[in-house]
Amino acid sequence: MKRNGVLKLDEELPLILASSSPRRRELLRLLEIPFQWLSPPYEERFDHRSPAVQAEYLAEMKLRSVLESSPRYLRHPVLSADTVIDLDGELIGKAENRSDAAETLRRLSGRSHRVITALSFWPGTAEEAGVDQPDKQEYSAIIQRRAVSQVEMDRLTEEEIKWYLDSGEWRGAAGAYRIQGRAAVFIKAIEGCYYNIMGLPIQLFYGILRERGYTPK
């Protein structure tokens, strides 16, 4: 929450992470800030938007769904995120099943793609404004940022794809792989933030906090 013009994060008013991702929780712990997490009630739906715009839209909708679910969240800083894969302008999301994951990995094999993570951040200003529900003007307080990383994947054999799918890591992962797991052996090169590929560009998020006057304890 913003107090005296400076963002404070403490046990009384911790950051709310609007995400069910264990990886995002892991990365937030690196910053050693108090936070709680919850699964946003918004259900992801893809449409005609470009990958970058789609990620930004989904991150904001997740954030809004949390703010609108209970007035008490308006007092807290709230962070949501969405990660997608951009393969030559086509959005690649999470695989629905093993067959879908296999096809996704075949498409990424031997090629470069972009990993885009969009962040939406509510600074917790509603208490100061004296409102119980954010209106259109209040939503203008939402801060949005995005990170883009380029990933080059090695060419994969069918045996390697099966080996990876057997791990189960593809479940719930954009692009059907997790760079911090077995998929690390397939990655030839990356350009940009490694943590963005994991799902939370922590340097970008820390920059948002610093802009609001936050200093680590």
C-alpha cells in the first residue's frame, strides 16, 4: 500500500500475487517481500489479439477479477501476470493435453520464438481514495509492463519429445515446456531476461516497486 507517498509492503498489508503458479511464488521469494497468493477467478480466453496485446489483456483481466472479488483486496498492492509464446506472430499458449504438447514442441523444435510476460500491478491506492469498488478512473492507477525474451530451441527428435512429455513438466506451461526443468537441455540460446521465461521478470517487477518509492528491508 502507498503510505505518505511511498509504497510499503509488510505483514499487515502484504502484496497479493494473483496467480496459482508455483514458479512465480518461488521468484517472488527472492525479493524477500511479504506476499500472499490466490488464484484469480478470471478464466483465460484467447481471441484475435496479437501475442503481446493478448498477454497484457489477460494480465489486466486477472487483476481486475481479484479487485472486484472483494473490497478488501483494494487496500493491498496486487500483482498479476500472464506469459505467452510468440512463434512468428502466432500466439502459443498452454497445451490442453499430451498430444497438443507434442505438436507444440515439434513446432518449436529447431526454431526461435519469443516469450512474453505481461505484468499488471495495482498499487493499493483505493483506501486513500475512499472507494469500495474501483471505477473507470480508479482503474487508471493500474500499472502495466511487459518483458520479451528470445529463445532458440535445438532440433528435437521424437524420442526426446517423448522423454520430455513423460516428465509431465509440459502441463500448465506456455509453449509446453519449462526452461528451469528438463527442457533446459534443449535451449541453445536466450536473449533477454531468464526469469521472464520462467513466468515472472523480477527485475521488471522490482522496477515497478522502486518507481513507487519501495526500498528493501
